[in-house]
Amino acid sequence: MEIILSAAIGILSASGIWLVLRPRSFQVVIGLCLLSYAVNLFIFSMGRLTPGAPPIMPKGGFIDPTLYADPVPQALVLTAIVISFATTALFLVVMIASRGMTGTDHVDGKERSQQ
Amino acid sequence: MNEHLIIAPILIPFVTGALMLLYDDRQRREAKFWLSIVSAAAQLLIAVELVVRAKTGGDISDAEGISFYLLGDWAAPYGIVLVLDRLAAMMLVLTALLAIPSLVYAHAGWDRQGPHYYSLFQFLLMGLNGAFLTGDLFNLFVFFEILLAASYGLLLHGSGQLRVRAGMHYIAMNLAASLLFLIGVSLIYGVTGTLNMAHLANLVSAVSVEDRPLLHAGAAVLAVAFLVKAGSWPLSFWLPTAYMAAAAPVGAMFAIMTKVGVYAILRLSMLLFGETGGASAGFGASILIILGMATVLFGLLGVLSSQSLGRMAAHSVLISSGTVLGITGFALAGGGPAMLAGALYYLIGSVLATGALFLLIEPMNREDGGIAAMLALTADAYGLDSEDLDEVPDTGLAITATMTVLGICFALCVLMLAGLPPLPGFIGKLAMVQALIAQTALPAGLAWAFIALLVVSGFATLIGMARIGIQTFWAGDSVLPRVLALEIAPVVALLVVLALTSFKAEAMLRYTGGTAAALHDTVAYAYGVFATPRVADRPEEDAQP
């Protein structure tokens, strides 16, 4: 499972970084999305991988923490997802405004001159 | 009741901003403006009260004047905690001091250029105040996102192709930086198992040898995210364009946005990698020094090569944050609190001066049609034909009261940024230079190189700004700009505050000295959180239902 998860994070962030460095604004948006998925998975993995364990402990009595998943990264991931979703939506709006104003989807608002 | 004052700088702008969203801009602009002013004034009053509390040690704080506020009454480190110390209180005052003039200036016309200006402004204040107050890493992320989201809206305020393009770069840059922030935070959490800054400070020295590189990697990734905000050199190419494109009052407010990044680096590096950091003590100090020096160098080259006042002001923001970053590095390496005291004093002055400068740009350029005309003027001034230069004074305008006021304000800003007496720039730089000469922890060559950069950057600012001043005030055309009192009053107010900073320099340096000493001595911060009793655990008469 560790291999699969780390490979997934690696591939997502590699694709994300490549796309972010592209000149088209839509590619940049998709790249940022992929990067944020990679980061969310990464935050999740920082709570250690514990398959099938609940994050919420029952009330009372002695509890063995090794039987439970760490709830903090799960809460962090939720927050991070919401925030990155909102800011990406905002970025999309700005991107569309830029496309409308400049007539091009180049991130600099103008095409590179042909040699 | 009194203890709840700590959370007021976050709640007041939040409630004000949310309330103003309910009303239409066009019909209620006047009401919104006054509501914003009242909110900002309340924040200023509370911030001043909090400074007094941080200085003397308030009723609920422990010995060192640090107050803690347990949100939701959860005991640390399980809940989120707000921490008020000298540094946080100082930054709160600075934010409110900058906010009021910027609001007044915006009322002269900028607030009509787009919807919900005042709400966004309040949310920006909320994010700033929250970032200064929080004692939790992830909460810091949330407040950063709040202030960034508001700043995206404010940067785009007024629309136009230039702003949208600069805004797109700014948003993309900050989204990427936020992702780095998350990676850093989660790495640190993965190693230490806590997000509470005070708890982290306790745990850093106990991290095992094999985990330490991971902790360092996390801190470094986190620092990159902060350095993007602070406008440190290789990460700052977006900054001048974005700041120049922003509407004038927004640009003035952005003067403090870079300082949030500087603040976060200062707070976290002193807390985690200060003297109590064990094997990690001093981590990243040399990099901070080098980046700070590179940023100052980049800023001074930018100031010299800029053709417009906007770009120049943006580069002087870089110089000021580079200076404080470098000094943070020196302090982290064991340079002693004295230089940090000077740097914090300098930070206050330079934020106020760059804020005033951003507000001055637009009135100064009004009659000659902005940047394009400025470029043409420069081309004239540097024309090969020297006869052109001689002719310029003949067509110069008679300086009237408007020009006099503008000119004096501009000159004072330049004096401050260039570090000439009697304004705080000089006193701050002097304090830093003195401490740099006296320090023994680092090679003298490095300290001298930094001193040289400080002096040269001031000189470059003087040259660049004087050039702009000559073009505007001596070589302008004879059409007088019509400047509203509402536009010049905020600038004058900021300069009066600057003068007061200079006048009260001794008291302020004593305060920043105490701040720097408190930053070096992390024990009060690191253990105070755990000594704070929950409301539920307190004796009966204190407990509230």
C-alpha cells in the first residue's frame, strides 16, 4: 500500500508540476488541481497508514490508540480540500476574465511572438 | 470579559465584513465607509490596549506579558490557541494604523470602481490579524488563505486588463505557495505529532536523529511558502507587477502583506530553531541571511532601473522585507536581540512609509496620464541632447499649495525609505548597523557586507526617488493636478505617525528591544500555553457559564 500511495502522490505531483509550467492558463488550472490532490493524499499519509481503523474513539475506559487512525490529518485534509476547491474556482473565474479581455488563453495575456 | 479582547481583532472585521455583504454597494456606500472606519478604529483601540497589556503583563497572562486564549476552552495542545505577545500586538497596531488611512483614501473614489470593496478589505484585516495572533500552524494556514482570498479580490478591484493579468499570476503563485505550506505543515505534523507552535518548540530538541532531516525538510518547505509571501529574491518576480497593478489603497495595504511572511518566518524560526532548538538550533540562518541580502540587492537594482514610481515603491517593499529577513537570519545565528530590535523598529517605519508612497503615486501622476507619460518624460530627461535638459525648467510649473504638499509628503517618504535622519529609517538602520558591528557570533565579513548593502540600498533609493521627484515636481507640465483633501489627508496622517515614531524612538526601541528579547527567550511562550488554565478548571468565581 505504501508503494501505491507514494507512487500516486509522485505521479500526481509530477504531472501537476509539468502542467503548472505550461503556457496555457487552462493547463495551469489543471496542474494546480492535480498538485492539490497530491498534497491532500500526502497530508492524509502523514497520519500513518492504518487500514480499517476508525478515527473516533468511543467514550470512557482505557483505549489502545494503536487500534485507531489519527483523526487530525483527516480533519486537515477536509479543510485543505475546501480551501483549495474555493481558490481554484476563483482562479477559474479570473482565467475566464483574462481570456475575455485579452482574447488569448496564454498566461501572459499575449502570444509569444513567432521568432 | 477582559480576556476575550484577544479574539476581538479577528471577530470585529469578520462581523463587519459579513454584515456589509448584505447591502448593495450603490445605495449604502456612505454607511459602509463609516462602518469600516468604525471597525478599523475599534481594531486600533483594541490593538493599542493589547500592546499595553503585552508590555505590562495583563490580568490573565503569565510573567512575560504573553497572554493565551484557548479557543473553545480546549486544553493545549488539543485545541487551537491564540497567543498575544509583544510582536503580535505590535503587528496588530501596525495593521490598524495602515488600514484607516487606506480606507479614507479609498473613499475618494476607488471604492466606486467595483463591488464589495469594504467587505473584502475587512476580510483582509481579519486574515492579517488572525495570522498575527494564532499559535497553531494549521490555523495559520487558514488565516493565510483568508487574507489571500481577500487580497485576490482586492487586487482585481477596478478590473482592467493589466490587473487581471497581474492577478492571475498572483493567484497562481500563491496557490502553489499554499500547497507548499500544506506539505510543510503535514511533514512537521508527521514528525512531531502536533500543530501547536508552543508544543512544537518543546518537542524540537527531542526529535530523534533519523527523524530530524524530515523535520528540517518540513520547515524548509514551509519557509519557501512564507518566502513567497515575503517577496524574497528568487520568489519575488511576481511582486512588483502585482503591487503596481493594484489600486492605490490596495497597494498601500499590500505593504504589510509581505510582512506577514516575514513575521511568520521570524516567529517560527525563533521559536523552533532558536537557542532551545537542540541539534536544530540555528537551522536555516545562513540561508536567510543570503536570501535577505539577495532580496535587498534585487530591490535596489529594481529601484534604480524602474521608470515609474509604482514599480519603484514595489521594489522598496522588497528592500524592506529583505532587510528584516537578513536580520532574522543574523539573529537566528546568535547575533543577539539588539539588531532584531532595530529591524523591528525599521519594519514599522518602512511599512508606514511604503504605504504612504503607494497612496501618493496616483495623485502625483494624475496630470500626466500615468505610466506611459512617465516613460516618455524619462526618455526626455535622458535624451542625448543636453539642450533638452536645459529647457525643462522653463516649462516647469509654479509650485502651488497642492504641489508643495505633495512634494513635502513625497520627500518625507523618500527620506524614510532612504534611511536619512530624522525619520525612523535612519534610526532603525543605525540600530541595526551598531548591533551588526558589535556582534561576534558571525564572521565580520558577512556583517560588513550586510551593512554595505543597507547603506547602498538607501543610496539607491535616494537616487531613484529623486529622479522621479525631479520629473514630477520640476519637469512636469503646467496643468495642476486636482487632488482631493480626502486623498492627501491619509498620506499626511501616515507621515505624522512616522514623525511620532521618530519622536518616540527611544520608547519604541525599548519596546522592540523587549520584543526581540522575548523572541530569543522562548520559554515563556513554549510553556505558557500549557500553564494556561481552562475556564472549566478555574475557581468558581472566575468560571463563566
